[in-house]
Amino acid sequence: MKKFLALALAAMLALCAFAGCSGEDAEVVLTTNGSTSMEKLMETYMDVYTDATITYAATGSGAGITAVTEGNADIGLASRDLKDSEVEAGLTGYVVAIDGIAIVVNPANPVSDLSIEQIAKIYTKEITNWSELGGEDATIVVVGREAGSGTRDGFESVTGTAEACSYDMELNSTGDVRTTVAGNTAAIGYISLSSVSEEVSAVSVEGVLPSEETVQDGSYAVQRNFVMAVKTDSVSDEAMAFINWALSSAADEYVREAGCVPIVH
């Protein structure tokens, strides 16, 4: 629906320009393009930010960076930090939120800490039994999200398992992953940090438990930055006003609503 409205808005603006609408009456429109993982965050922003109408094209981080570099978008969205080459090409990136992902097991599972390497080996089926990790003699049930999920993309990116994971169950929502792990003592899954509840146990990773604080200070490893990129020498005042709002504490509640962790102010 939002994508349809964005297209309708573009058509309306084109008609307005043809009819000679005045600049004073024209609505401010910001075009954003990029990371599919930032969809929920952008939809939340689109619902609450009132100083402009925001359009969002979910094309992937690389495509978003290309779009803003070539002047085809006001803001490029990336679920990673900018590369040195992108900064050298004239872009500036602003971290507006952090994607924290909790690794969860059943509360009856005695395994309470895993390394990134162990997590990767579980999800690629190099480790298949909890006894290999100090747990019970039980075959590990590998649970994750469906293809196209932003949480899955983030998890596989951080663990280096993209296109290598072997899932026993691919589920369509965070709630389904949490419920499945809660009901199976041999299961492991991953969910947004904000969705952790008493139904499941979040394991520590490299000795660090996931929390807003450990994500913000960088000590919890399963995380990545959500970045808004602009052309340094030609960014519009309207685009910077939106980014400055997204960087402010006023946006924190909406970052949490989208299942992300706010930046430190």
C-alpha cells in the first residue's frame, strides 16, 4: 500500500508541475532507496515524520548507494557502514539505528554461551548435536526466518553464513521463531533484540549478553549499523532536516518500535 501511495504521489506531483503549481504550495518529497532490512524502520518513519512525504524503494544496500551517488535518490539506505571507496566518492553516512539480533534457545537448554564461529557451524550443520557444545545429547533443530527477511539477512551477514545456512524450519515472523524455540528443547533461533521474552533464553555471544547497552557499546557481536547516506556536497536542506531528526532522541521511540536499538546521543 505504501509503495502504491508513493507512486500515486509521484504522479500527482508531475501533474502539479505541469499545471504550474507554485513552489510555496508544493509538498516536500524525499526519495529514499536501498536496504531491504530497513523496511520496517522506514515504514515507521514514514508514518510519524510530518515535515515531508517520504518515498522508499527497497532495492538493497548497494543499489541504494548507487542511487544516491548518481543523484537518483535524496538518501541512500545501507544496512552496513559505508566503504572507504564510497566516502572517497563523495558520500557521507549517518548511523541512525543499530540492528541487534539475539540468539535464543529453549529455557531448558543448559548451553548459555556461544561464539560466532559456533553459531555459524550450527547454522551450516557442521555442528549438529548439543552435546558438541556441552549440552544434552540431542540433535539441534535449526530455526530461522524466511528468505527475504531483514533479520535473516542481518544474522547471515554478521555470522558469515549467507547462502550457506541449512534450516530445519524457516518461519515467517519473529513471533513464530520465538514460539517454536519456546516449544522445543533442542531448537535454536534468532530474533530481534526487542522481541526477547521469558519464553526463550538469549545466549551470550563471546561472553556478552545481548542488551540495548551492549549493542550500543559494541561489545555484543551480532549487530550491524543502519546508515543513511547522502552526497556531501549537494545534500538538500530537507534531507538533512530528516536525517537530523532521525539522529535525535526524539526518534528513539520509533527506532525501538521498529525493533532496532537507538544510537547513543
